[in-house]
Amino acid sequence: MQIDHIGIVSVPVADQSRALAFYRDVLGFEVHRDTPMGPDMRWINVGPPGAQTTLTLVTWFDTMRPGGVQGLLINTRDIDSDRTDGGGDEAGTGGR
């Protein structure tokens, strides 16, 4: 098998602009793509600097409710510092 990494994980959000601000401004993720997709949607891809896997902030899947991703783990070297610098427990709230 030639699979060497996961490329994209879709993360359902209620508000793409708010979610983008959180991942970019609070967590420090890079914006890989922010492109209009039809009249009311955007294709937004974000990821930690240097990461191969990115997150797509989605609103268009009826079966994927905001905050519905379970088991998505983000690694860090200093959780206490990141938690303090990153807005407290907001990283764990649904709908981001």
C-alpha cells in the first residue's frame, strides 16, 4: 500500500469566518486555501505550519453537524501554555 499520510479532514462548523479566525488567530494555523465555492460557501483549508494534513472547515454536509468531529487529536509540546495562550478551553467547544 502506498498511503503515507491523511490529506484532509473535514471539520463541520457553524460559521466558517469565526472558525477560520479561531484556527488561524488563536491556534496559529496557516491558511492553505480560502476560495469561494458557489454563492454562499467557501473552501477553507487550514493546518499547523509544516503539517501534511489539513482541516477543511465545512458547512455544506447535512449529516455533519457543527462540533460533531470526535477523536480529532492535535499534538502540542506544551498544553498548559497553549491552553493559556489559546483562549482557555475554547479549543474543546463545539461549533467552532
